[in-house]
Amino acid sequence: MTAEMPSDQRRGLRLASRFEAVTLLTLFFIAMPLKYWLGFPIAVSIAGTIHGIAFLLFAWMLFNAFGYGGLRVGESLKMMAFAFVPFGGFFNDRHLSRRLKDKGKG
């Protein structure tokens, strides 16, 4: 049985998930084309660093949510796997949003 996550933790995890998703998309669809098509390699260095920080923030918040009993093992593993896929962070956000709505009904 999972405990209810505090609302600030839920908001933080959702925000971190969206931020991680946006930085991954920026890295893949803006910085990498700038590097390989226009010869501007610094774009990947900058976007990669920002994405790395965003990913670590998301992973830390996910670990905390699991550690405090707010997420099940399967949910946590699925959310971590989606963090490696473009647009996956938005699926994580949607999952958390639906989960919160379902908790509110019960």
C-alpha cells in the first residue's frame, strides 16, 4: 500500500518531470542539429549540462517519492524508464495527474 504524497512533493515531481522532458527535447531537437548541421558544438555542451541537472533533480525527487511511500516500485521504474525517452516526461506528468485525480475521488 502506498502512502499519500504531500501536495508539495507531488507538484515538485510533476514539475521536475516536465522540466526534464523539455530539456531532453531541447537537447535532441535543437542542440544536436545545431552541432551536427551548423557546426555549433557549444550548444550540446550547454543543453547537455542543463539536461543533466534536470535529470538528476527528477531522479532525486522520484527516489524521495518512492522512499516516502508515495509511489510503488513498478510506478517508479516505469517513470524512470520514461525519463530516457523523448516526450516520456510528459507521460510521467500525465500519469501523476491522473493518479492524483483518482486519489481525490476515493
